[in-house]
Amino acid sequence: LLEEMNAAARKRDEAMAAVKKMEEEVARLTREREALRVESSKAEAAKRQQGKLADQAIRDCMQMAIASERAEREEKEAEEDAAEEEREEKKWREAQEKKKLKAQEEQMQEFDDLDALD
């Protein structure tokens, strides 16, 4: 009977040790699962952040392209305005020169008329 009790106690101890090992394994696997969940969450957050940064970079590039186009357009308009102003100034100078020549011609005509009267 004592041997049976000792054998039963050993079996009980072995079963308890096996249960303890299983509990430790469950705890270890639970920790690993939690660590993987945290790592996965961090990876997802990093992925979202990269997506946001990429979107911002795209927006920045688009804004720079728009600003560049606007600057080119404004530069072209300024050049066209300057050319138009130069043409108008040239016309004005030519008109002034014609007026000056006409006044000189009229003055010469007056001298000729005065000479003719003498």
C-alpha cells in the first residue's frame, strides 16, 4: 500500500510538474504573442507615418510645381509688359521726333516766306 501511495504521489508530482511546465509555456507564449502584437502595432504606426510623410512630400512637390509655374507666368507677363512699354515709349519718341521735325519745317517755311517777302 505504501508503494502504491508513493507511486501515486510520484505520478501526482509528475502531473503537477507537467501542469507547471504547461502553465509556464502558456505564459511564455502569451508574452510572445503580446510582444508580437506590440511590434505589429508599432509597424502599422510606422507604416501610417510613412504614408503621411509620403503624402506631405507629394503635396509639397505639387505646391512647388504650382509656385514655379506661377513664377514663370509672372515673369513672362512682366517681360511682355516691359516689351509693350518699350514699344509705346518708342512710338512716343518717334511722335516727339515727328513733332520736332514738323516744327523745324514750319520754322524753315516761315523763314522762306520771310525771305520771299524781302
